[in-house]
Amino acid sequence: MTETQAAQSAPGTTLDKTFDPAAIEARWYTFWETNGLFRPDRPDAVPFTIVNPPPNVTGSLHIGHALDNTLQDVIIRYERLRGKDALWVVGTDHAGIATQMVVERQLEQHQDKRTNYTREQFIDKVWEWKAESGGTITRQLRRLGCSMDWSLNSPNNDGQFTMDPHFTRAVVKVFVDLYNQGLIYRDKRLVNWDPKLKTAISDLEVETREVNGHFWHFKYPLSDGSGHITVATTRPETMLADMAVAVHPGDERYAALVTRGATVTLPITGREIPIIADEHADPTLGSGAVKITPGHDFNDFEVGKRAGFKPADMLNMLDAEAKVVQTADGLIPAEFLGMDRFEARKRVVEMMNDLGFLIPHIDKEGHAHEAEPRTIQTPFGDRGGVVIEPWLTDQWYVDAKTLAGPPMEAVRSGAIEIVPKTWEKTFFNWMENIQPWCVSRQLWWGHRIPAWYGVAFKATANRATSIGMRAFVAETEAEAIGLAQAYLDELKASGNPMFANAKVIVEADGVDNEPSLASVDRWTYPLTRDEDVLDTWFSSALWPFATLGWPDESKLLKKHYPNDLLISGFDILFFWDARMAMQGIHFMQDVPWKRLYLHGLVRAADGQKMSKSKGNVVDPLGLIDQYGADALRFFMAAMESQGRDVKMDEKRVEGYRNFATKLWNAARFCQSNGIGASTSVAAPAATSAVNKWIIGEVVETLAELDKAMADLRFDAAANAIYHFVWDQFCDWYIELIKGQFDAETRAVAGWVLDQILVMLHPFMPFVTEELWSKMGDRPAHPLITAQWPAPGAAVDAGAKAEVEWLIALVGSLRGAKAELGIAPGARLTAYLADPSDATRAIIGRNGAAIDRLARLDAIRFEAAPAGAAMQVGAGDATLAIPLEGVIDIAAEKSRLEKAKAVSEKERDSLARRLENPAFVEKAKPEAVEKARADHAQHAAEAERLAAALARLG
């Protein structure tokens, strides 16, 4: 065995000539997963835990998922390499509305519908759909290279699911516990109502669009006949449920009306409503008077409460399909009943016009119109696609204000660190003004609310009166029956005989639950189950601890809660992140994660938000097909700068594919010159300056990379390893060692290549694992579980200075040749008068490298002959290289001066344009950005040409 072979492991398999990502990606992912390498057995290791934002089970991988999951995988692979018990919890969300819509559409394709089935039958169909089609995104996450623990609490090795039995048990317990603690309650409030889906939806599911609409002005006559008050509205149909007219308390025009308790009589309904003072009315807008419909407008709801209207007394004029129904006072004319809200709008306007209460809009030309045209910000359901209706209904609410206190304190104290810190202000602003959280949804698919309803009684010995309904909230039906029986036992104390032998029964869904009074001896007290399900965000808020086995006190939970880090898009800070903080602290008495990293959005190349309507959506799977997963991942990491959105740039993705190819070719070069895998984690012994230098570069790159990862600067980490691989290793080290493949150099080169593969692995797992396997025979030690670099070496300042002197000389000389049009291979002679001892020594030790790389016949330690010469700097030395006979100096000067003049002209023209405020303020942002980029390019070119001219003297 040779000395070289002793220093390295046995050679691996010869690398293919070309790098083909598709050929290696599926093979390596299967190897990692089937061998359990995403979470190797490390019971005594320090834990590191992250959870992925569970994507919708209906979803497919989009570019935002690619960014979010790439960053998480970079972190988890990094910590795994550092020897930690790295756990990345994965799973999917049951996505109540989205999934129910998918299955209902499938039924529609067969002229079928959900209501043809019982609830249980329909849910069975949803589970069938999930088994057949619900795993799309999990397969796509594998293509991206996500090293998630798919097997954790997952019998089918496809990650956890929010409807899994263990997770459902946690959801039910949380609801019941919060209810018993007074933190969940049932209330009548306004919600975002989707009339197509017939369910309440969250703010996140509301999409605001600009719609061409109208602004109508109406006269509301004073009830005493003394005149009228003018109101304006974009929704005339809601006049049918108006309950007040509001004016500002400081508006003197209406002070007397408010003081004397004046009222108006609504023209169509005849309802008499008060004129009230409330700061919601803006005296500077229109007449300063606004109609108040508390049951159909969020602002009006708050005004109504301040005016003393109880939610139960607020008028509701629409049903679940947004069709007109009779209000509690019975004053809506019969012709409106059953009418669609928009048809009702037209009819209200017609009637107000016929009655003489419509005030026409006069345009600039003096023409009269029914209404003033307006562009109106209108809420639409992002899934139902129809206008959302604020609707007054009974729903379940979480006391979010109480639960928000501990998370705010956790952020203030540093128990939770938000990165970037700039998001803290937004976090506090929302949490301090948080509203009750509506958690019930009118769907069949989801976690059914664990509440059963029975009649509430006021009982005496001789009389029992029904006073509404009461809820029995329990984890199981049997427990609910027990609670109801206990209630009946309380009623027995009244002495009323009807409660003496009452028996609790549970009725099927939809059955009337009025108590049967047919027989006092065998009286039944029926319960019916709440038909609503919980908001999907309610269950996903438990993700950091329910996925670890809670409410059971498992070893997994004890070790991995709290999680170390959450990576999330800023757009779900409130809908998911904040709610996890609320539930985690409340139920676990500790924060759910120690750090929260909020990344931006991936935008189109021009900075616009991606959308299907704009046609600028980028398919990450298409990019993977074309360039490989490694290239896309590296792009995402390199472009992720804290606090900024990522601009999609396919050319950059292609560039990172070229980067992987360059590394592949460098490995092939090493392999062809007898360089293989290292058997040492520590750096090999080195005596030559170039080997000492490259070991020092590894040390510095490692420190830079570790600091960037600690700071969650993904861009800095990616760029550190990129520049080391491309610049130091491929461009310089390999060039410097060509022809000098002694035992030491082979050992050092093999070790450095190994360190590159380890440091680059979190960003580019596939190509690095392939090279790791091919550069040495080490099947028992795959790269995914290798050891993070520990060089055990220091930077050799002398070697660093020497090699950097050589690099500066070669780089400067090559650049000067390019500027002056001298052929790269042209051999020249340099002169250096009075060199320092250090420079003289460097030149003396590196003659062969200078000859080969700088293409210098000699460096003479004397003054250069008279005549034109270019000056080249290296360290403390400036070398003069005569140009007589090398180029036509006069012609070259003329060429450079002309080119410089052109660049300066373009530079100055663009500068004038950018200095013009009219251009900067009125031009499209992309045009301004291009002008700035062009200006910078021409300015740099002018400087380069000026430097070239200066070289000619």
C-alpha cells in the first residue's frame, strides 16, 4: 500500500462524465428513507426539533412551499450533521373547506351531491379520497429532498394527519378543557359568511378585490315630519334591517336631533329607528350621517353594541344562502322574502326612487344618475368565489385576548425570539387588539365540536318552564350523557315529579330534541350533537405538542418539547404561529418553540406577487425537472435574506445547476489524479504553503458558515460555501496543485473535498451524497449522517499571505491582459525594483506556479526599461510589464478612449434620468430598477476602461 492510499479510504466508483440530477435524486431519497436516516437512533444526543407548517392534504407543491421547506431542510440537515437528535415533524392538515369541496366536486361530476348521503357516509367518501389522492404534496416534498421523519406517529409512513385518532383526541381535549376554564364559549356575533359554502370562514380565507360598484344617497324622513336626514350606502338592501342612524357627537348639524331623541321612519319597512351619536360617523364625509345595520356590518355591529343593542336583539334579514328572510319585527314586505340579496338591492333602489327618497348623483357635466360610480373593496371567499356576507349567527368562540397575554410576555422576555426582529411590532399590534376567535364551521368534514344540546329548564315543584337550550361539553358521548344526568339530578331538587325518573337519550342528527312529556314515569331527556366542526386552524394550533403524543406524557414529548425553531411565512403569523404560541403556553406551560423565523414571499422576477390570473406562477416541480432539486434549493437559500421577499430568477437557478456541475467536474479531476476520500475528520499535516492555505480557508469558511446558521442568515451561509467551492477550491487550489500531486497534497485535497461535501450537504443533499459515495468506499457512513467538520487546525497567516500574493498576481495579470486585448497565453516579462524580503521569498518559492499560471518568463528584480508598461499589483509589490512589441499601444489607447467615452455618455444620461423626480415617481418600478442597474453597469465599465488606460501610462 502506498503512502497516499494509506492516507485515504479505498477508492469509490468512477464518476460519470456528466452530472445528471435526475439519475441520482430518486435513488438517494429512497436510500435515506428506507434506512431510517432522517432520524438516526441517537437516544443520548442533544435534541433539535422543528415542525413543518402542515400543508393542506388537497395541495400540491407551489413555490412558497419550496422556499419554506428548503429552509427547514437546510436547518435540520445541518443539525443532524452536528450530531443532534434532529427531528423534523411532518404531516398534512385535513383542510376542512378545501377537502370537502374537492369531494363534493367529484360527486357533482357523477350528477351526485353530498346531501344524498348521511354525514357518516360522506365522511367515508372523504377518507376514500384521501387514501387515493391525498398524498400528492407529500410525494412532492420528497422530490425536493425534505428529510422529514415520515414514520413518527404515522402508521402509513406518510407523516401525521390532523384527523388521525391520536391527534383528534388532543383536539377534543383542548376544546373541552378550554370550555371548562371559561375560555371557549358560544356567542351571537357577526362572522364572515360564505353563502355558497354556507359556512363561516376565517379572515385568512377572505380575499379582498376591487369591484366596480355604486354609492347611493337616500333621504330618511324624520318621524315627526320636520324634514329628513341624508344617508349614503353601497349596500341599499341592508336598509331592510337598519336599526339606527349615527352622527358624530361633535357634529353641530345634528346635535339638536340627538338631544331631543329624534327618530326616522324607514320608507320601505316603516320601522322607526333612533338617531344616535357615535364617533364612527365621520362628519367630513357626505352628509356626516351613516345608516347602522348591526346584523350585517362589522363596524355597525360595534356601533350597535355601544348604542345598547344586544346581539340577540339585532335584526337579521338574510338566511344562510344570502336570501332575504323576515326580521324579528316582521316589517319586511312579503315581496322581498326569498329574494337574493343582489336582487333585493335592485328592488330597494327602485322603491326608494318611486317613493321620492332617492337622491340622484350629478356628474361633472351636470347629468343626473341613479348613483355615484365607485370602486369598492369587496370581500370574496377565496374558495367559494362569492361575495362574503357579514352575518349574525351563533358560533363558538375562543377568548383569544386572555390566551394572547402569555405569548406577548414570552416575546418581551426573550423566551420566544422573532427573527427578523422587525416583525415584533406587527406581532404586538395584532395581539394587543385581538378579537374573539370564531372556531366553528358549518361543515361535515373536520373535528366535530364535542357539544351536545338539551333543553334548559326553570323548575319549581309544580311547574317546569323551558328557557332555551344548554350545552353539555364533554370528550365522549357517554360523558355528555353523564353531565346531562347530573343536570337532571339538580332539577330533582325542585321537587317537580317530571324529573324524578328522567332518562337521558341521544337523538340522531337532525331529530327534534324537544323532551317527551307523554309519561311522567318514563320521561326522556334527549340530547343532540352539535353539527358544526372546528376551524382547521384550531387543530393545527396544537401541532408542536399533539404530534409528539400529547396528552400522553411520552418520552418523545418530554425530550422534544419545546421545539427549537419554527420557520414560517410571515403571512400566517397570526393565523397559525400566534395561535400555536397561545395553545402551547396554555397547555404545556412552556413556549412551543424558542425561535420563530419569518421569511418573505417568492415573487415574480419583476417583483409582482405571483398569481394564476397574471400568468406569472412558477412551478417548482418544473424547475426540478429542468435543473435538479439541488439547484432550486440552493437558489432558495442563497436568495433568502431576512426581511426581504425572494424574486424568482430562473437564470440564477440555472447558474446553481452550473455550480453543481463545476463541483462534479472538480471531483472527477481529483479522482483522476488519485485523490479519494479522507479517513480523518481533523485536517492532515501540511508543509507546503498552498496546502496550509486551503486548510485555513476551510477553517475560515466553517466559522463563517456556523455564524450565519446561528444567525439564521441563509443567504450568508449559502454564499460562504459557494465562494469557497467556486473561488478558493475550484478556481485556485486545483490550479495551484496541478502537477504537484505528492502524498501530502493528495491527502489534503481529499480532506478538503470531504469538508466541502459535508458543508454543502444541507443545501445540495443529492449531488453531495453521490460524490461522497463515489469518492470513497464507505457504505456504512453515508454523508447524511456524517460528522460536521472539526478541522482541529488554525489559519497559517504566512501561508495565507503567500498564496493570496500569488492569487493577486495571477488575477491582476489576467485582468490586465483582458483589458488590453493581450492573448491570455502570451508570455511576458515582469520587473520589480527593490522587492521586500517577504516578496522576494514568495517569488523564489513559487517560480513554477508563477511560470505556469501567470505566464511570466521571469520576474526581474530591477527597474523596467523605458517605454509603455502596464502596472500589476500583488501584495506590497507593483510589477511593471513592458508592452513595446506586445500590442499597438496607440491603437489600443484609441480603442479604450472611444469605448470609455461611450460608457461615460450612457452613464451620465441615465444619471440625469434618475435625478429627475418625475421619472422616479411616475415610471413603473421595474423601469426605474432597470435604469439603476444600467447606470451601475456603465459606471463600472467606464471605471474599468479608465484603469486600462492608466495601465498604458
